[in-house]
Amino acid sequence: MARRGGMPMGGQGMMQQVQKLQREMMKIQEELANETVTGTAGGGVVKAVVTGDQRCVSIEIETALVEEGDVEMLQDLVLAAVNNGLELSSELAAERLGPLAGGNLPF
């Protein structure tokens, strides 16, 4: 069977396009695992580095903040920095995967 325009209909052509899309998505996901974003809180006194695949890989806290001894404030700032990093990571992934995940499938 053929579609209008002479393009083959059905299985094999569609399957090849799906496999190509899967390869492209895997490549982008691998790249995202190697990219990082930095979330901050308290004007940069706490920083959380997060990969594009949503893994927090480091936390930096300015020494002066620890010396103050306000544990509750420190916990809030760490949480805020991590959440900011995760948000930035999600935005990065959406930006990279957007063309593939936006519903613009070739079939």
C-alpha cells in the first residue's frame, strides 16, 4: 500500500523513524548527564550543582554562614538552592528535548 505522494504506509518506515527518534533522545539524555547547572540561595551563599539528568552532584556553603550557627536557616538555604538547581535542570532538559518531545513526530 502506498500513501498519497508515494510514501510507503505502515510498519517499516514508521519503525525506522521511531528508532531514529529513540537514538536521538538517548544521545541527548547522555549529554544532559554531563551538563550541569548551579542553583543558588541567599544571594549565592549556598550553591547546588545539578546535572541535566536531575542529580545533585555538589553543595557549596560559604564558611561564614556555617560559623553563624543558625542551622534552621542553613537547612532552608540548602533546600532552596537544591530546588532551584532542579528547576534549572528541568528547564535545560526541556530545552534540549523539546524538539523531540514536542509532539512533532514524523508520522
